[in-house]
Amino acid sequence: MKLANNFSAWLLLKGGMPQGSWLGPLTFIILIDNLELSCSTHKYVDDTTFTEILLPGQTSQMAGCINELHHWSLANNMQINKQKTK
């Protein structure tokens, strides 16, 4: 903010959306719209799920998908809540 010739310092605000409001899920969907990973991605309201189908003898590629998600989250300034992640 500027008042006369004086500028205030930047301040990091920590906040969220009210639980149960329609604004939270809408904002989340807008923020993750560009999330495109190499595995199947399912986006629904305020949740995102990754899946893969493995045939016998195939190796899972999920670790690579999680790595992509980590890089995407850093690039988009989104913090992953590790307590809610399986």
C-alpha cells in the first residue's frame, strides 16, 4: 500500500475459504485447471485422484506421476497437505 511517498512492506496472509461454501471448491477447480500429468487424473469438486491400471508383470509409474505433481505444485505455488494425502 502507498500513502504519500511511503510504501508498506509485503505481508504473507494465511487464510482459507469458509467450510461448506461454494466459493472454496470453485476456487480449487480454477487453480488446478492446468494440472495435466502423465497418469490418469480425476478432478472432482475439491479432490484430485490419480489412477493407473497395471497388468501382471508391469511396473507402476505412479512415483513419476507424484514427482510431476510435486513439480507442478511448486511452479503453481500450491502447497500439498501431506496429512490428507494417501
